[in-house]
Amino acid sequence: IQYKGLIMEILDGKYIFRSFHPGDEKGILELWKTAFKSNMDPDLFKWKYLDNPYSKTMMLCVTDNSEIVTFYGGIPFKFQYNEDIVYVVNLMDIMSHPNHRENRIFEKTARRFIEYFCTPDNLLLMYGFPGEFHYSIGERILTYKKISNVLYLRAFPNELFNKKNSAQKNIVELEIIENYDGPAKEFDLVWENCKSYYPFSIVRDASFVKWRFFDHPQKQYTVLRFVNSDDDSFAAYAVLKVNERKATIVDLLLPDSKILFEQIINCISEYVIGLDLNQIDIWLPENHFLTGHALSSGFKNEGEPIGIIPTVALFEHSPSLEWVKSNLYYNMGDGDLL
């Protein structure tokens, strides 16, 4: 998509609002350093915005001396929307230069982003996980709305593993995927088998899993596949982020089955115990079937610890807020939070 640019006279000079051009990376990273008082790894920016399997949705505000002073953008994920495939942008890394904020360039950049990218044939809606400060800005000047609360669920693997009924037949077995080369196509198949249970979700197919969890330039994830014991077919997957004391389930995909969920968690618990870890946690929407299975299997709601607010911005062509609240599946795999 080509964007010709828009010049606006604002107080003390001209600002150009335009989409991302190759070569803008340096200026965006300089803005990041100014706005967040830290450095962003160029490889992380490249992975997130340039190497993702989707497209580019980034709107910039540039001064007349070519300084990038606002960045508003995200990743336009491919989404399942009932029986259709649509694109939904996950907003992230939104920022503006403190020396220009009095000119309302953040608001104007955001509105240019919406006008340009969020058309009926392009993006269905925007969503993300801001903190309270950034949510309050978006609520005040844009159309940010809170959706279903995210629950932080925690359990202790010894307790979960001890719940296992020794007489119950194992219906799945855990396998660690060391690299992506082997079961790539199987991720497409497991998504096809599961998608009817997820009417509004990122399409968790092979391209998503490869980019998100195998290609990350900084983070190491443990990708687990669960195969049916009777025929070795791919039934479900889970992705763990492991540190020195706990394992976080970053992503999880399986059909709506309490028995299958409990067996998967039992397999994960046995694996985590083998690593000498003492905690398993997961972030899930409060009203999702996976959340209900987790709570009934021994997980406890401990109160969300990092202050994220699941958020959407809707348009005339978007589904209703109530429908989104009832149907959106998200977890920490949607963002790059863990």
C-alpha cells in the first residue's frame, strides 16, 4: 500500500503523517530511546514489524527536518472471525516525543492510522494490552474500550500432578519440539481441528507459531506438542516460558475438553517437576472455556500482577463490544509480553 503523506500546519512548523518507509528504523529506534529511556534491539524491531508473516501497519509523524516524533502501529494478525478470515491489529510500542506532545501529534497520528488502515476491507478492529496510563489516553482521545478481564492463574505442579487418577488412561503424550522443521504442517492441521472452538482468535497456524515462538531473536520458548496415545495424531500444543523458578504457559491451543485439558496440564506438571520448578502460571480471559477448565483443575486466580488492560477500539464495521467480550481468545502469545 502506498501512502502519499499528509502535511499539516501545527503551531511552529510542518508535520508529515505517513506510513512506514524502508530506512525509518533508525529514527523509530531513536524515538524509542527518547520516549522510554531505554534501547530497543534493532533485531527485535525487525522481527516484530518487518519479518512477521502479515503486513506492515505503522503510521509516523515526521517533522520538516525528517525527525520521527510519533509512532503508532502494531501487528495486523490474521484472525478467525466465525467462518471468515479477517485482520485485526494488535497495537504495541506506541510512542511520541515529549518535546512535541503539546501539539497533539499523538492524537493526530492515531487518527491518521485509523483513517488509513482501519477500513472495512483492511482491519476489523484494534486491540492490545496497555497499562493504565496508556489506556486512559486512548480512552480519552480515541475509542479504547475495556473488554473481558484477564485472569492471572497460578498452580503448583506437585499438587496438580498428584491429582492424577492412576487408573485413568493417558489419552495424550507430551513431545518437545526442538526445531520447526519436523511438524510444521501439523500446526495447520491442529488449528483446523480446533478453530471451531475459537470464533475470534489469532489463526494459530504454522506461520504464526514459527514466527512467534521459533524465530524470536531474544527469547527462548519451549514448544510442546500433545499427541493422541492411540494414533499419534497431533491433538494440541502449548508453549512455555521457563525461568529459574517457574514455567509460564504463554500459548495454549486445544479443543474444548476438560478431560483433555487436565491430561495436558498433568503432562506439563510432570515435565515442570522434572525441571525442579515449583510453579505454573497462565494469563487467560476470565470468560473463556480454558479458564473454567483451569480453575476446576487446581489453578487459582491470584490477581493480575503487571497491570495490563485488555482493550479494543471498534469501528462501524466492527462487531459489537459485547460480542468481542464474549468471543475473543487471547493470551500472552498475542503480545510480546513474556
